[in-house]
Amino acid sequence: MPLVNSVTASQKARLHLLNLIVSSPQGSRLPGERELALDCKVARMTVRRAIDQLIQEQKLERRAGSGTFITYAPIMHEFRLKSFTEEMTSLGLTPSSKILAFKYVKADSIKSSLLNVPIGSVLLKCTRLRLADGVALGVETVFLPTAYFPGIKEADLSGSLYTLLLERYGIQIINANTSFSASIPTQEVADQLDIQKNRACLQLEMSDLDQNGRIIMLANCVYIGDQYKLNLSPNKENSEMEIREKDVS
């Protein structure tokens, strides 16, 4: 998936720095501003301003005569194919969701092909704000074919969808095709997450498969970028995703 269009020089520098921060141990020294500017293909002053902003956010620390060092130390935990609810609960956090939008839409050619339903089939589109201990972490939009899930309009969609589909319809999510990319949120998503428009985010596109190998749900998830880190193993059987999450307590 390509990066969001029209990323500015300052956003590019911030994304690059955040990637270094979440992929490096606490206390690591950043490369010099000149090297960072070359890596980002931006002006050195742009890099300096991005560093200054991250120092204000207490993610970096500038030490006289030594350089700039990473002070940010998020909590790391493993993520396998679990629902958001299960994952947050395993961390000792209280998960919750706020439904932001709920409507029926018609499947376009792409969604109909992925979900193996006719073009124009009715899909439930549900957008939810995902929270842990009351702190917003991401915005999730899912598409579910109503032909697979009769009566889902009356179901409680504020909890784990994986649990709902299993308990109500006997459908178990056992796998997911996932792609991810760095992105800058739309103004709508930034407002929903209560973050600045230039805040780096992590975008996941997921196609969830049931026990019969059918894709039965499509999801688009946008998480605040400096709260998560993904590690994918090249060994398919051992592939996993790790998430670095800020302390939301």
C-alpha cells in the first residue's frame, strides 16, 4: 500500500525519526542531522525542527557535545491473531469501543471480489474508536456482508467482533491477510483520535478468513504510529506481529 499522498518535508522527517525511535533501544544515539537530512531528502533545518518537536514530546534528548539520544521506552508485547479486546485485556488494560458510524453500503468490484459476493451486495460498514483504559489508540472501519451475518444490525458491536461472530454465527476467524504502511491521518481520523494532522500513524488493511478459508470481513485500522511497532518473521509459520504501545495508564 503506498504512503498517503502529499506528505510534506516536515512530515517525512518526523516519520523517519519516529521509525528510528520505535525500532531502536532506549538510549540509542541518533545519526547526525546532516546524515538524517540526506536519508530523508529534506533540508537539515527541517530535520532540526522535527527533532526539536520530538524533544518537546520527551521522545528524544539532546546532550551537549554528545548528540541526540532516544529517551522513549514504550512497552513491547506480542500480537498474534487476537482481537483488540483480547490483546488489551492480556496487557491488563480495559478495552472499550465507541461506535462512530454505522451504515449499510453496496459492495464495489474490489470488495465483492475479496468477499466473494455479487457486486452491489449489502455490506455493514462500522467505524469504531478503539480505546484502552479510556485512551484512544486507533480508528477501525470494518465491512461485513449481511448475507453471512443475518440480524447483525441488532448485535452489540462495541466489544470483540471475533467473539461476536463465533458466539452468534459459529464463525471463527483463524487467519488474516494483512498489509501495513506508515501514513498521515486524514483530518477526520485526526479529529477522532484527538491528535494533530501531522502525527505519524500506522495503517493496517486486513482481510479476515474463517475456518473454511473464506474472507468474511475486511478491516481498515489506523493506529497512532509512535505507539506501535511491527516485527514480521520471514518464516511464514512463525510470523508474528509485535506492538510497542505507550503507557496508557
